[in-house]
Amino acid sequence: MNKKTKKYEVKIHYSGFCTYEILAENESEAILKARNLQINSKELLSNIDNWEEADIASEVQ
């Protein structure tokens, strides 16, 4: 590392979703039930998009 370069911790954020079919009495209950289910990683990775507005970098001392 030369004197002009600095070390940064960078977090790149992504958005994606998983689709579930839920039996529930209303939309709120369906959402709560779905949040407790296992993530379908194949579906999540297939629809992931970069969320550039949320990306951050912090200088590491």
C-alpha cells in the first residue's frame, strides 16, 4: 500500500425477493408467516439487483 492509498471497509447492498404461497386470514398475517419461512436462496440470487443508494464505504484506521 503506498502513501496515497487508504484501506476501506465497503458494504455493497442488494435487493431481492422470495415468493411464497401462504394460507392466512389477511395480508398482514400472510406477510408475518412468510417472514418466518426459510429463504429460497436460488430464487433470491436469480432476482438480485444492486441497491447503489445504500452502498457505503468507511475508512479503516
